[in-house]
Amino acid sequence: MIDLMTEMVSYPFMVRALVAGILISLCASVLGVTLVLKRYSMIGDGLSHVGFGALAIAAALNMAPLAVAIPIVIAAAIILLRLTESSKIKGDAAIAVFSTGALAIGVTIVSLTTGMNADLYSYMFGSILAMSMSDVVLSVVLSILVLILYVFLYEKIFAVTFDETFARATGTKTGFYNMAIAVLTAVTVVLGMKMMGAMLISSLIIFPGLTAMRICKSFKSVIFCAVAVSVISFVIGITVSYVYATPAGASIVIVDIILFALFSIAGWIRSGFKR
Amino acid sequence: MALLTCDNVSFAYEDQIVAKQLSFQINEGDYLCIVGENGTGKSTLIKGLLGLKKPYKGTITTADGLRATEIGYVPQQTAAQKDFPASVYEVVLSGCLNSRGLLPGYSKADREKAMKQMQLLGIEELKYKSYRDLSGGQQRRVLLARSLCATKKMLLLDEPMTGLDPVAVAEFYQLLWKLNKNHKITIVMVSHDIREAIEHADYMLHLSHEEYFFGKTEEYKTSNIGRKFWGGLDND
Ligand SMILES: Nc1ncnc2c1ncn2[C@@H]1O[C@H](COP(=O)(O)OP(=O)(O)O)[C@@H](O)[C@H]1O
Ligand SMILES: [Mg+2]
């Protein structure tokens, strides 16, 4: 086990993947708790597909992928949030329209231009080899920014998550905090896509919070537990991916599923004993 | 002194007008109950008083010194909240947020205020319990404690008794009475139980699709609309 770990960190690409991955997992899990509780889980999924479309455009125009994807996905997050709130189109339908639309545009652009090149393939299904040094630097800087903002806004985010109407009625600028959550989520999704793949990034956001909620009783403990679950499943998943050469994203999601099952059983046993 | 004045206020959603041309005043220390059938605009009016919904016509004026950050609100409970993983203390404390501005965290004074409200409502032993594990009555008390953290002046409650058993309802009325009489908190409550409302409130606002009544509870009992609804109840 120790041998395996030392072997893994002797490869620079693994160190890059681990550093960036752990930070992105942290961001995804704290934001995910709020998204799940606000019934916004599908926004993460929608955004990842928009991200894929944006990357296809960037590849076609020969531009820096993240520089194109981040602003597009942030814009999509803001629009999705507005649509969800205005309730003219039902929120879930709006997200489905966005995500399939973006995917279709992305696939069409790719087939018209380069054909499926390796970069786009890795964006779809993720790869631990994909993280370049500049990706890592960007991921580290942005993740730290996301975490600092989250800590700074923690009480407000709790209030807006638990009861938006009350928060608004008593003078909290809920629109602003919703926007902050959406923007932070958009940034996290784009950063995580390269490793997890556009198809699977939303699981990084949704699973840890959902798993933590099986047993935790306070919001703070849900957050800490989600962070732990997220980092553990990332490290185990990426180790599996390294050893068996499986796609990183899929391996991480499988670990997530196992942890979710274990926590569900634990929560179920606990509530069973109480009755 | 009038805390809130509604002058000819109407509300509208895209296609329909609800609550037509209401005029009334709420003074400091009043206990007002809003009654009426479903769909007559009671919740809409509460949202209007809170500043969450703009009136379509007319004006709502608030006295100086009654800002949004000084009103407490107990909303109709949403399904999502019932299984929310948060401790009672976290929920109550979040009521203090409106006096914090942009500062992160809570002050010592905020924590003490939250503890005081929990003691007042008899939920201090539930401090570390999870909100989702509480009974309906306990959850209501938690939401009331949270709203008391947000105000010293005025509480707006929207059908806070829904889904409570009769004992819990009686206890809840007792609490509101205490807050109104001993702590001088102005109370505006939507209630679907006219009998209980008449028993406790000083003023009544009855909304119906055609007309409305606003006045002292004594006057309400003898008014046309009051006799129709309350008298009718009394006979069976
Ligand atoms: N968000 C909304 N959009 C459109 N119509 C609404 C909305 N909320 C309430 N209404 C309508 O306004 C009327 C009054 O609703 P409401 O204020 O909730 O009544 P009450 O609380 O007295 O039952 C109802 O006919 C309802 O259908
Ligand atoms: Mg209502």
C-alpha cells in the first residue's frame, strides 16, 4: 500500500492530478451540499454539458480551452438560475434543454472540424493524464478562491439554503448569494471536467453531500463529512484508476456509490435502533 | 403609532387580481389575525407586508425604524425544509443574520440572543438535535425562535398552526399571547381557525373574494361578514 503510494507520487502527472483533484473535490462537495438541499442538483449536470460544448468551440477556434469555457459556463449558470426562479419554464426542463442543446452543438462542431481528437475525448470521459501544469496552477488558485468565498459567506449560504423566503423577508440579499453559488459551481464544474469528464463531473458535486446527509445531523457536520467523503473517494478512485488503467471519473463515481451505500445502511441501522 | 399602513392596496399575479383595495393600519403592540377562505390572498398580503411582493395598486408605508431587518417572519412550511439536516441551534442562530451586514460569522451577543429565545420557547434542550427529527410542534417553535432573533418589534406568521395537534396549537397560542403582552411584540398572523383567532386577537382582517372586513375583534363579531362565518360556526 505504502509502496503503491510512493510509486504513484513519483510520477509528476500523478502529483498534479492529486493536488488539483483534491482541491476540486473539496469545492465540489461543499457547494454540492447546498445544491442538493436547494433541489438544484441538476444544474451541475447541465453546466457540465454546456462546458463540453464550450470546449468544442474553443478547440474549433484554436483558443485556450478554459479561457473560453469558464465565462460561457458562468453565463449559463446565471441564465439557468434565472430560469429556475422565474418559473415560466419549469427549472428541470430548462436545464434539460440547455444540457442536451449544448451537447448537440458541441458534437456537431467537433465532427465538422477536427473530428474527435484526444483532448475532447478526455473532456468527455476524463483522464488523470490530462492535467497540465497550467491547469494545475489555475485549479489551485480558483479552488482556493472558491473555498475562501464559501467560508466567508457560509452563514448567508446556510440561511439562503434553509429558507430563502425568510432570508429575503428579513433583509438578506438572496439573489446575490444564489448568484454566488451558481458562479462558484460553474467554475468548479469547468475545473473538474478535465479529470472527471463532462459526463461524470456532476457526481463529484452531488454524491458527497447526499452521502453525508444519510447520517449527519447538523449542517456543519454535513459539510465536513461531505468534504471527507469527497476527498477519500477521490484518492481511492484515482488509485484504482492508476492501478487498473480505468477512467478516473468512473472509478471515483464507483467509490462514491459504495460509500453512499455504506452510509445509507449506517443511517438506516441507526434510525432503526431508535424506534 | 402606526407601524404599517396599507392604503388602497391591491395585489395581482399575471392574470388575476387578488385582495382588492385594502386599507388598514397596524399599530405598535397590536395583535391582528387575518382570516378568510383559501385563495383570498392572505399569503400574498403577508408577502406584500414583508416587501417580497409589490402591490399592484396602492401603497404600503412602514414607520421609520421598521426596516426589513427588523421584521420576524414565520412562513408556511415547505416540504423541502422538513427533512433538512441542520441542528436547532444553527436554524435559530440564522435569524440573527440580518443584523450582521457583510461580516462573516456570528457575534457573542448573537449567540446569547439565540439561547435566550430558545429558553423563552422551551426548546433549549433541543439545541443539538436535528431539525428533521423534531415533531411538527417543535419545528414551529424553532422557526418562531429564529424569527424572534430577527425582530424585537413585529412578527408576521402565515398559518403557523397547520398540521399541529390541538395541544400544540393551544401551547402555540399561549406563546404568542405571552410575546404580545409581555414582550410588546406586534403580531400579524394568518389563521384558518376563526374561533381561535377571535379568542386571541385584538383586531381582525377578514378577506373574501368580494369584500373585506377590518376592525376590532368585538366589532367583527357583530359585523355581517363576521356573523356569517363565526356565527355559522357557533351554531353547529
Ligand atoms: N406565485 C403565484 N403566481 C400566480 N398566482 C398565484 C401565486 N401565488 C398565489 N397565486 C394565486 O393568488 C391567489 C391567492 O393566493 P394566496 O395569497 O396564497 O391565498 P391564501 O393564502 O389566502 O390561501 C390564489 O388564487 C392563487 O392561485
Ligand atoms: Mg396561504
